[in-house]
Amino acid sequence: MNATGPVNGLSVDVEDWFQVGAFETVIAKDDWPRLADRVERNCDAILALFDAGGVKGTFFTLGWVAERHPALMRRIVDAGHEIASHGWDHDRVFRLGAAAFREDLVRSRKAIEDAAGTPVTGYRAPSFSIDARTPWAFEVLAEQGYAYSSSVAPVVHDHYGWREAPRFAFHPLPGSDLIEIPVTTALFAGRRLAAGGGGFFRVLPYGFSRWAIRQVNREGRPAVFYFHPWEIDAAQPRVDNAPLRSRIRHYTNLAVMEAKLRQLVAEFRWGRMDDLAARESARAMRLAA
Ligand SMILES: [Zn+2]
């Protein structure tokens, strides 16, 4: 590997195919335990892919998944990756309110730490749901002792987004070390484009993501990339009664995702989100000094 440039953040949002926001209107949470469990085999494929590429990353995991898959959690940690929190069962932060958000953080962290055997210091909100509607969210994260969050999409999108948020790492609370690391956006004709992965990476040609990450790295800043275990799983059960738009987004290009990920892993430098958070905090301190 001969990649150069800043070390970017590589992350996996660990949830199963039936837990995605796109299917929430047609799959009830009560049905989750009865549905085909694919997350473990998919995460093992990701671990093999990361190992082959010689990269480490962060697995933002649902507490619901960690409780059911303790051996997987330990395999992830043993391979040198970070385990962090993606909340309990994918409730969006703006739907919870401060008190329920606190409960969700406590419950998910305990399940993840018990399963993984390591402390959790990072958090990613389900569907990047920390935005202008949740001014209390960072205070709750700081109070709960989190070192960093990667929960903001500083862009406009039909399901999420916080248009006015900074594009790069920022300290959201005065007097607190908590740092927020937004998912990557690229600039095109003065507009911000979501370019941090997920469906955009899978659906659009690989060249779009390469262009976006190169642009961010040329600015001297790290990109933050994310994807999901179900995105490499072409054999997952089909949800035929979901809205057409959701089905198109969810099922497009599953079969080519692994090959694209291998290219991405080889072409850029990647590391864990907690390490990236520490570097960004040090950078902010240097600039403030
Ligand atoms: Zn998620």
C-alpha cells in the first residue's frame, strides 16, 4: 500500500438488515428477534477485508446487537479495532428527548462494554440524528463521559442533516473536551455534498468518493467514512412491502460493495475514530494556543 495524506476515519455502523430506518414503517421492533440474523457473518467478512488491507477502524454498534453477539464483539476488539456506541435500538436522537436519550446511552454502553470487555468512549447517533432540533444532546454526551461523537451530517438530506454545522471537527460545548467529528462532505459549486459513505458510496460510481476524499485530504483534513454490514450482503432477505424508494436505496449495488471497499481501503490511509478524535483535539488546541 502506498497511500499518502491524512489518516482518515473508517467506521462501520453495526446493525442488521431489518434495523435500518428505511424499513421502520414495515418491520416492527417486536419482530426483530424472529428475523434472520446476518450481522455476525457480515461483520466477519468486514474483519477479513480490513485485515487483508492492513487497516483498523471503529465499529459503532447497537446495544441490541452487542447483547446478542458477545463473541463477535470480542473478535472485533481482538483484531485491534475500536468498539463504540450506536445507541440501543436505532431510535433517532431527535425523537427521544434528553431524558430518554440519557437512558438509551446508559443501556447501550453497558451492553456493549459487558460484551466487548473494553470501555466505550465514542458515539454515533442513529441516522446522524443530532441536529438543530437537539441542543441538549451534546450536554448529555459530555455528562455521560463520552470523549467524542460522530453524529452530525452537516448537509441537507431528505432524512437528516444539520446544514449550519461545521464541516470538520468542533467542540460543541464551552469548557468541555467533547469533540464532534461530522461525517464527510465535499464542496461542489459552493454547495456541500454528502460524501461520507453509506448509500452514496454504494450507489454512485467509486470515482465520486475518490474525488470527494481527495478534495478533503487536499484541504489537509481527514475524511470520515461509514458503511453498514448489510451493504455487503447480496443474499439478505428481501423486504418486498417497503416503499419503492427505500428498496431502491437499500438493494442497489450490494454485490459490488466489497470490491469497492477493497479499492477504498487500498487507496487512502485509514484508522480508528478514537485516534482521529485525539488528533483533531490536539489540532484544535494548537490553533487555540
Ligand atoms: Zn445506523
